[in-house]
Amino acid sequence: MSYHDVPEGGAAREIGRKIYMDALAGRRGFRDDQLGIDDPELWAEIFEAMGRIALTELTPA
């Protein structure tokens, strides 16, 4: 299993997934097989964390 098996989620997860897939996936050192993370639940947490940060940075103070 890999990040391809993460089910759809809320806005934070989907934004995080988009950031990862567009900016990092497939690049040297960032593919799921290179990172050794094969747990979709962990990938969901990673995507959600990335998305939450992006949303926070885009929200006016």
C-alpha cells in the first residue's frame, strides 16, 4: 500500500495531497517507495498536516 491508497478526505487532506503530488511525488528522494512509508493512515496524516499549514498560511491574520 502507498499514498495512492489514501481515501479522499477533508479540505486539509486534499490540499496536502495536491501539494505533495504536484511538487514532490516522483522526485528523487520523495517517492513513496524511496521513503519507505507504506501505511495509508500515515500518509493521510502527512497530507493533512501539509494542508493545515497551507490553509493557515493563506488565511489572513
